[in-house]
Amino acid sequence: MAIVAALMIQFVQMLLVVALAPLLLGLVRKVKARLMRRRGASLIQPYRDLLRLMRKQVVLADNASWLFRVAPYLIFAATWVAAALVPTFATGLHFSWTADLIAIVALLGSARFFLALAGMDVGTSFGGIGSSREMMISSLAEPAMMLTVFSLALVAGSTQLSTVAEYMASPAVGLRVSLGMALVALVIVALAENARIPVDNPSTHLELTMVHEAMVLEYSGRHLAMIEIAAALKLLLYISLIGCIFLPWGLVNSDSGAGLSAYLVAMALYGGKLALGGVVLAIFETSIAKMRVFRVPNFIGVALMLSLLGTLLLFVSRSL
């Protein structure tokens, strides 16, 4: 019975992330519209868009290969698994031993790889531009992410997210400059990985500025729905990751034998963290303008330098 209960909790977390991802996207859009003095679409509009795309017929180019058809499902699967590995409302789940930060970075990198290949598969100019820009951004974002992972691993003594979250929730962590640098670096990487302002504008299709949208212009129907839900899952993943590491309060340890009420409270707190992250993201995007494409490496380079400095500070402080 204990194994069945643990599997049920893990299954609930997997369903929770995929169910809340479109709602988070709708919240960001709604808050941005309100800040611009517009009414905006409903919070559940992303669900309607996904249902509409699932009902539409897929239109494929004549020269599209099997990779173009398979890539959306691979992207969705890799992103969903990565998002489900991040502790949302509980730690120490049945598959928490796989919830490793390095494994999550690898899954996201695999999804990006297939997306870039799919963007170049048809041979359009927009797809090639978007894929090249995506690789340019990832060449700086991934090292910054890995250095942030190393900083957290040096502090918590592990790269497993459940262990990191429990350590960050304990009073032993204290105030550390390196953790502040890691937080800023992680936020910058999250903006770059999710194609948000100032790196990219998800609400435009201008060929001079778009990155993510350029790679998915040839997709339609259920294929586009898979890519859209994967993008929403990726946004939820990074907000969940920031909340799990730097706001770990309210997480329930599944090994402690907590009751149903404790899990419901933890889910409510997790929903509050997502809402807070969505509102902050909307305010940030409304307050600044998008950068030019060739200024983006300078922006992501800040994350790389901050994560590197944080790691070096931890090495220096341990050697003293």
C-alpha cells in the first residue's frame, strides 16, 4: 500500500504540472494586458487554443522528413519529464532519486536540440534563422545553468533537488552572496530559455526579432499544440525550480507520513508561488523593452559571469 500511495503522489505531481502550465501562461498574458490598460483574454484561453489546435488537421510540407513529424512529441515528452522531476509540493517522492539538476539540464538540452533540428528540416529561411539564434543563445545559457548547478551543489552537497530543497529550507544555509548571484543568473537563464523579453518577444512574429516562433512557423494542428504545451511546461519548470530552491517553504516530505490535508496545503502554496512568479514576470516584461539580437549575448553573459563568480566564491571561502 505504501508503494501504491507513493506512486499515486508522483502521478498527481505529473498531472499537476501539465494541467497548470497553460493556466500560468494565461495568467502572465492577463496581467500584461491589465498593465497595458487592456482587457485581455481569459485565464483559460490557452486551454481553448490547445483544444482548437488538437482538432485541426496537420499540414505538412512536401519535403518534411520523419523528424519533423516526430520532433513535437519528443520535445513535449522531454519537457514534461523534466518539469515533473522538479519538486512542486512534496520532496522525497518515489522517483525523487532521478530529480537531479544535471538530468534536468540534459532533458532541456535534448528538447532544444530536436526543436532546432525541426526548425531546419523543412529548409525555410525563418527556420534556419531561428535555429541559429537558438543555438547562439543556448551556447551561453547552458554553461551559466551548469555553473549555477555547481554553486548549489557546493552549498547543499548534492545535485538532487529534494536534498537541495531540504537544505535550503534549513537554518544551516544562512545568507550567502554566492546564492544571490546564482538566483540572478538562474532568472536570466530562465528568461533566455523561455524566449521572454528582453531576449525574445513571444507575442510577435517579426523576422528581425523572433527566435522561438521562427522555428515553429511550419507547424500546425496537434504538432503545434505539442510544442505550445511544451513551451508552457518549460516556463512552469523554471518558476517551479526557482521556488523549489530559493523559496522552499511549504514542501511536504513524503517520507514523514503526512496526511491529505498537508498535501493540499502544500499544493495551495505551490499555486501561490506560481501566481507570484507569473505576476513578477508580467511586470518585468511590461517594464522593459526587447533587446536587439546581437545584444542578447551580453545579457546572458551577465548570468555566465555571475554564476562563475558564485562558484569561485564558494571555492575560495571553503579554502580559507
